[in-house]
Amino acid sequence: EELQKNTSLQEEEIDLLELALKVWAERKFIFKACGYAVFIGLIIAFSIPREYTASAMIAPEMSDNKGTGGLSSLAAMAGLNLNTTSSADAIYPDLYPDIVSSTPFLTGLFNVQVKDLDEEIDTTLYCYLNDYQRMPWWSLITSAPFKALGWVISLFTDEEVSDGTFDPFQLTKEETDILKELSERINVSVDKKTGVTTLSVTMQDARISACLTDTVVRRLQDYITEYRTNKARQDFLFQEKL
């Protein structure tokens, strides 16, 4: 048995040695392939436009009942959140991603004025996403047939021209495409344990990314404040009628 083990180990060593020799014999081909891969990778890397991400954290104000304080702490350790059930408010952090990704909220950002870091672009967010986005060169090649097809179709149809007002219930195809791109550039995540909301915006300019992040945070805060204020007004009117 020992002799069999030794011979098997020797065979494995010989196989590895032969493999190493084969690789060394083809070293020129391997070096060429690695060089071509590095060269192509550099071309792709420099062709992709730079993008910048700005993020902000929102800490919600949630009340916790005295009787459920210990239970909430244990639930937080398990990844659950019981604070949302102790409040009568209908808007809680878990709904923030749905609010930000909703069509009325996103279309409300279309007319926000944005300015790039070099102050060469000073326009609305809608025009910036529609006219000033840089794309890799291969995207221009692959999208050329579709643009040509769209141009041919536009010759036989009436072109929809935007007048600067955006109706969330009746968007044109161009507005729908911009809406989709904007929704992909805004990300909202909620920590189930702490309830802290992290909001990030990715744009091709650092200043626009940071300013738009601040705008989205303020719009979200205004949305929540308006809801709670309106709810308080309705409760007040109801009590006044009583």
C-alpha cells in the first residue's frame, strides 16, 4: 500500500511538472494573450464615462412604546423592526423607496436646475439627461440602427413635442425613457434594524450628483411633512365639526 501511495504521488508530481513545462513552452502565446487582454481592457475602461455617486443618510423619528422596548431590541438583533407597528403614521421608512421611485415624484424632478462642475452646463435635469449624457463609442454603433428606424417612423407619425410641463399620467416615449434612466440613477435603501435610510444618486458630474442628492432628500422630507401636516389638518377639521 505504501508503494502504491508513493507511486501515485510521483505520478502526480510528474503530471504537474509536465503541465508546467507545457505552459512554459507556450509562454509567448500566453504573454501575447495577456497583453492583448490588458490593451482591450484599457480601451474599454477609458471609453466608459466617469460617474460619481453622492449619498445621504436619513434617520427617522420613531416612537417606541415602553412595553415593547425590550421586545423591539430583541427583534432588531434578529433583523426585524417592530417600531413601525407602534406608530399610527401610515408613512414609515420602508415606504421611502416606493415614494422616491414613483412616477409623480420623479417627474417632479425634471424641471430642477442643474449646473456641472465646470459651469459649462446650466439647464434642467430633463434636458441634461436627454442631451448631455456621454456614452461609450460602441453604444453609438449599436444604437445607430434603432435611431435610423425611429427616424423613419417619425416621418410618418406626428412628433410629440414637450412643452416643459410633465403630466405623470400621460408621458411621451421620450419622457418615459428619461424617467426610467432617472429611476436607475437614484437608489434608496432602508436598514431594517435601525430604520436609517440611505439615499444615493449617480450622475456623470460630481456637482450635479451632490446637488440632486440634496434636492431628493429635501423633496422626500417635504413629501412626508406635507402628508403629516395634511393629516393633522383633517383631524383638526374633524374635531372642529364634532
